[in-house]
Amino acid sequence: MSIKKSLILSLALFFVLTLTFSSAAEELVLWHTSFTSEWSGLDETVNFFENNTNLDVSTDYGPPLYRDISQQFIVQAKTGNPDVVEGVLEQMFTYAKAGLIMPLNDFWKGYEDKDQYLDNVMDAVTIDGEIYAIPYNTNVRLLLYRKSIFEEYGLEVPTNWDELVETASYISENVEGMDGFMFTTKEREVRAFQEFMSFYLQLNKSMFDVSGENVKVTATVDQLEEVLNLYDKMFSSGAISMDNRGADWKALDYGYTSGNQAMVTVGPWIWSHRYEDEARAEVIDDTGIAAIPVNKNGTPGTYMEVKPIMINKYTDNPEKAWNLVKEVTNKDFQLLVDSNAGVLSPRKDVMAEPKMADNWWLQGFSKFADTGVALDPISWERPQNAIIGAIQEVIYDEGSPAEIAEKLHQELSDIAANL
Amino acid sequence: MINNKKNNLKGYLILLPTLLAFGLIIFYPTVRAFIQSFTNASIYNEASFIGLENYIKVLNNPEFWTAFMHTFVLVILAVSLQYILGMAMALLLNEDLKGLGWVKYTIMIPWVIPVASTVVMFDWLVLPDYGLINMILKNIGLGHLTRYWFGDKNFAFPLIVIMHVWRNMPFYAITLYAGLKSIPKYYYEAADIDGASAWHKFFYITLPNLKYPSMIVIVLHVLWTFNNFDFIYLSTGGGPVGSTEVLATQIYQTAWNYYEYGHASAMGILMMLVMMVFSIFYIRLVRSDD
Amino acid sequence: MHQKKSTLILKYIALISLTMFILVPFIWLFYSSFRTESAMFSGKFFENPNGLMIKHYFNVFQSGGGTGNFIGYFKNSILIASITTIVVVTISVFGAYSLSRFQLKFKNAFIITMLLSNMFPWVLLVIPIFGLLFSMNLIDSYAGIIFTHIILGLPFSIWLIKGYFDGVPKELDEAAMIDGLGPFQTLIKVILPVAAPGIVVASFYSFMVSWGDFLFVSVISQSMATKTLPIGLNNFFGSTQVAWGSINAATVISIIPTILLFSMLQKWIVEGLTSGAVKG
């Protein structure tokens, strides 16, 4: 082919492609990680939904990672696409503040299933009296431990922070190839923040007071120092290996189910590791579930996660979008998704089903569900990074926990002043 | 040189697609970002003009300067190591050694692996218990040295430099190798007759003849390294304790975690100014030698 | 010329260590892509209780990363990268010819501003570019993606091809002019054949940057119909689960076409860079 011909051909091709873009405006678009990211229940979830929906929904369910979802949702929400988006609670606060999602109070009032939802979970998706989402799963962070190890070494499950450090460092010292405990501590790792909060919330059920005109920090320096001290002791006592400094969630989840740690504080999702291979399934079956050890000055409390389903404020068809929300939060669908993932449902009727009620794992988690505390409704990105920064400073010995707590408190106050 | 009015018009005409592409995809958005850098634009509020406030905020932020220094050191280390090793590789490829064909086919692999996979791959080298490096250390009796290398304050930054070198060095090698091929043989033969040493030949024949390809790869990679955020973002997140934080990750965070577009744009414009000064200065320097 | 044995040995040592530096991470990934996940997490080099297997590769093609299909991603990648390459090279040939042969105002300024595209962080341009493509109705289309990929390849491509054109003696142009050819015909009939190797290099470069792009495709693509390999690869990273084996296998798969392409073009590329680049 001569160059001239190929030039003309390529330009022609370019124009043809320009004109033949696809745009199916009638379809509803749903972005939902349960439909995209690779997990054991994926095929079943997608098939079930596609066979049972009465709506015309695009078969493209958006990006698989929450980070990409929020980035793209913010870029394009105003085009009305996607109509419905799933996310994490922190994203819901951000979207709501940016005016990208719709308050659902009017729909909620007429919703026949509204009595099925747990009050504390619905509180979590409510900002200033406006409901912004319908939750489809919820979970709490608890202490998971290896029953066989505790039996073999005659250990008791720790109930307070001192016992936790003591037991964990005993295991690190005496059990070959195993650490007592694990925290994620990578920079910008959301899980590191969530773990911090799981312990902090025992000392104080809130970190920011949003009721007044200006946001105020309710955390005290002492409370922050107490939690940072725990991090310090965990690493300096050898309970957590120094090798694991800077590790992310993958190292924690896969580390535990590979048998590298005897205890972790984590949510119920690692249940799905049991489908990956036999060795992991054995670890899961050997797992005991207990409340997170409670600080001697604290009360039970832990980080509660709620996964909200939200409606784009710019959708062309709010009614249809609401119908879609109902379909992906109805009893059958939640039962399928949550039981596969091994997480709790915020619906009472789902939790009463034998599939959920007879599952020892879910029962273990639901026993402590009421200790879960939802985050204060603010944009958490800056506080998150400040807290992770402080954790890193402690474990890399950049100062004493007291100094760092002082600094962190100051940073949080500065952030609050600008919220 | 074609030099009359009618033909010059044609010259502009055939440059038009280039201008159009640049205008739309680069110029228009960059100008918008430039304007935005003087506003308080964020997802939470409509943009309003705030003058130089963003710039003042950025320049007064010590974290910006730390990140600036890190970026600077990273670029210098990565690009010079890439150049030195790339040059060594190119010289070796130009030798008559056995097994070279095989090397040439595989050498470009690092350059074509998507960044997300590269980071996973390096993680598999440096993870505490299952990473190749730590496994080797344990097996040769150096078990006390094992650690999560990305999580070590002293090794995280060098490791980031190594990732950059690993990815881009082959591109230098191939480009410089091609340059070597084109240097006429008789230059070297003449030097041999004069009894020049190998070093002498390298500095007086090889290097000067590689000036143009060197300029291309160096400028290209200085800008690439300056701008790259995903290597760091995905591997260390900028930690431990900020030791691998660079401008690109800070800009990403400001724009996509804090959603402060005006603030982030100001940082971007400042970074662009630095790169522009470098590019103009460097290209002038190379050209003035001609 | 006869080399001393010690020098030769040194050279081999240098060659082997540099090659190892480049290949070891990849070899480890390649090997891991055939191991079971428990073997990968065993912390032992050769422990493979269930043997080596191609299950992960099978998985990648079967489940394809979420609800997608990996073959579809593959097709999109090839199509988008190929068209991008053709368009980039076409535009660059004209642009480079113009910059090389015509006396234009602001020529040097333009050559330097071309570098602008590598200077401003792409992540900050995503929102305006989305807005622009949305208003042009190019979201979720090949054309929209190609449009942005053109810019990724264009600066280097023009720069390189201009170098080659500059290396073609002006006397050839003048001879053609005397034969009565216009500038366009001169380009096609006289300059292009001489600079052909340089065009191959620019093509390879454009192909690669389009092949590897994640950022723009992730924003512009909205459906399975336009998603490319890097997006498919990303689907193996979940929020609570990571398909380690599939990621390794998918990475190997996504590299293979580019290795094949590079092997085929290798000779051309080397010749291409040889005849043009140094003369800039």
C-alpha cells in the first residue's frame, strides 16, 4: 500500500470512528464494586442480578477500585452518568458536601422495607437529617485469633490493651515463624486509619464535633497519645515485627491467612480467602472471633463500616434510579452478596435467614455489631493523612508518642478550622 | 530551504494538524489550569478569584520544599544512573559478544510492563516473608538483614530510584546503541593509528557523536521522572514518614484526595516552570556546542 | 583486533549482571505465574506441591478480570494502539517536514512548547479534557481515546522524525524541485523513503505509549466496548481481595505482543535510529 493511500485511509477511518460512538441514553448505569472486582462471588452476583432485574441496566459496572470510582465519579457526575454509585462512607460525605448525590428522604418515606434497616446503620448514612444512601452491607473490626495456637500455648484471649501487647509479644517470642499481631502502617493506607479508629473509638465515640457553626476537635491529646502509645509498644516489644513497618492491607490480610500472625484486628471480608486455597480455608476455620481488647479507661467501641448505595444528583431519571437502588438493596440480593462475602447485612430480615443466622463467622461478627461507631460526617481525607502520618512518626521513632500526639492534635485542630 | 510565500503557506498548512492536536489537548486545558491556579476552585465550591494566594500558600509550605528536594534528587540520581548504565549496556551491545541477540530481544521488557504490574513485581521482590530478596538473604545466612524494603526509611528512596532505573535504562541502551552504530568506523581506525587509548576514543569520538540522541533521551526522561507519581503512589505512598514524597504525589493528593484544584494547579504551574527552565537551558547548552 | 582474555571476561560479567538486573524481576514474575497461590506465599523457591500449572492463564481468559473479557480488552488495545500509531505518524511526518524545510515564524518556540505536554501533570488535565471530549460527544468512543493518545506519542515522534528529515541532504529536495515536483510530492517521493527507518521508531514509540496508558482510558472509556488491557489488568486488584496469580499471568500476557512487535521491528529500529538521530 502506498503511503498516500494509507494516509487517506487512516484519516477516513479516524472520521468514521469519530461518528460511530455509542451512546445508549436509555440504559441506567450502575457502578458497584461487587460487580467488577475479582472475588469469589462475582459470577453468581452478576448472573443473579442480570436474571432478576426488571430494569434496563448497562452491563458495565464501573471501575473495580474505590479510589478509581471516586476519581471518575467526580470527573463525570454532572453528565448524569452513572445514575447509581456504590462507595464507602467517607466518599458519601465528600459527594454529599460537593452536591453530587441526592438526598433520599422523599423516597425513603414511602419505602415499604424501611423498618427492616438497623437504626445505627441508617444514622451513619444520615447527614443533618437527610438520608443520602441505602446501605447494603455493614461490618465491624474485631479481634481475630488462631484458636489452635492459643490452645497449644495455653493462652487467654486478651481483654485489655496491656494483655494484648503481652500476649502478642509472647507469641512473637515463642512461636516459630509467627508474629503475635499486625497493624498496617503504610503512608496513605486507609486501613491504617481505620485500625487506629478501632482503638480510638473506645476512648471517645467522636473525633470532631460538627453540631455548631464551626467544626471542633473533640479528641484530647491524652486520648491520641494513648492510642499512639499502643502502636509504640506493639512494635518496640516485638509483638509486631519491625519487618512489617510500612506494610499495607495486602500484607495484613494475606499475612494472616498465610499463617504469619496469631492475631489481627480486621473485618469479616477475609472470609472470602477461604475460596482461594485450602491452606487459607484452614486458617479461617481455626479462627476465633472476639471483641477488640478494651482500654482500661474506655468502653467497647470499634470502627464501623457501612457500604452505601447513592443516587447521582444529576441523573436524568431519579425514579428509575431509585428503583435500581431498591433492586440492589432488596432482601434476596443482599442475602446473596453478603453471605458470599461473609459480611453483615444492615437488614434484619436478611440477618434472620438461615444462611446468615447459621453461619458461625457471621454470628461471631454480628454479636459485636452494636459496638460499631460510625464516623463523624466530615471530609476525612485530611484527618486520615494526619493520623497515618502520626502513626508513622511513632513507629519510625521520630519522637515520643506524647510529642507526636500533641502535634497531631494541633494538626487536627487546624484541619477542623478549615472544614 | 524552501523559501517563498506561497510555499510557506503550505508549510503552515501541513503543520495545522499538529497545532490543532496540541492546541486542543495540551494548550487549552493547560491554560485553563493556569487560570484555575488563581482561584479557590475545589469540588466543594464554585471558583472565585483569589489572586496569588495559592502560590503563597504553596511556597510557604515546608512540605512542598521537602518534596521539591526529593524530586530533584530523584531526577538527578535516576537520570544519571540510567544514562551511565544505559551507556554501558549500549557499549556492550555494540561488542562482538555471544548471546547478544537474545539479550536484545528481551531488554525492552521493563519498558512495556504497565506501572501497576511493575509495582506488584517489585513488591514480590521486597516483601518480608515471601519476597525474593529476603528469601535469598535468609538462605545465605543473612536472615538478620531481612526487612520490608519499601518500609525502611533508609532503603525506600533508593529502591524508588532503582525502579526508575530498571524501567527506563533499556530505552537509553537501545537509543544509544543505535547512535553508536552510526558512528563511522574510520574515526576509530584513525584514532588507532594515532595510538589513542580506549578512554580517549570514548571521550573524543563516541560521546560527542552521541550528543543528539543523548539530548532526546535525557530531556524526555527528566520530564518523565519529574511527572511520574504512580511508582511512588502505589509502592510506598510517599512514606515512610514522607521520605519518598515527591511533587507529583503531592499534586495528586491535593487534587484527588483533597479535591483542591486551584491549589493543585498552582503546584503544577510551579513544577512546570522548573521543567521549562531546565529544558530551555539544557537544549540551548547542547545546541550552543554545535 | 584481538582482545585480552581478562577484558573479555570483564565484559561478559558486566553484560550478564546488567541483563540479570533487567530480567530477574520479570523471571520471578513469569515463574510465579505458573505457581499456585499457596506456593507463592510459602516463602520457598521451589516448593510446588501441586506442580506448575497454567491455571492462572486459563483464568485470565475465562473470567477476564471482573465481568470483562480479556480478549475484548486485547482487541481494543490493538485497535486503539494501531490507529493511534498511524495517526501520530501521519501528523508527525507533515509536522516534522514543515518544521524541517519551511521557514516559519516562532518555529523554535514551537519546538520547545511541544515539550509542554510532558511538563504539566496529566492528572490535573483530566477534568478539562473530559469536559472537552464530552462536549464533542467523544466520551466512550475509540476516537476520544485515540485523540488523547495522539498527544502522548506526538512530541517525541515529531522531534525524532524532524531529526531524520534534517539529515536528508537539501540537495535531494532541490533536485526534485528542478524536476518539477512540489513540496508535497518531494516529501512523499524523495524524503520519506530515506527517512523510513525513523518512522518505524516513531511508530514503535507511539504504539507503546498508547498500549500502556491507564489514566486517559480509565476516564474516557465507559463500557466494555472501549476498555483496554491496562484497565482489564486493574480489574484483578480488588478492594479486599487480590487475584495474585491472575495478575502475574495477565501481566505476562499483556507483555507478549509488545515483545513480539519489538523483536520484529528491532532490526528496523536500530537502523532507523542509526541513520537519523545523530544528525540532528
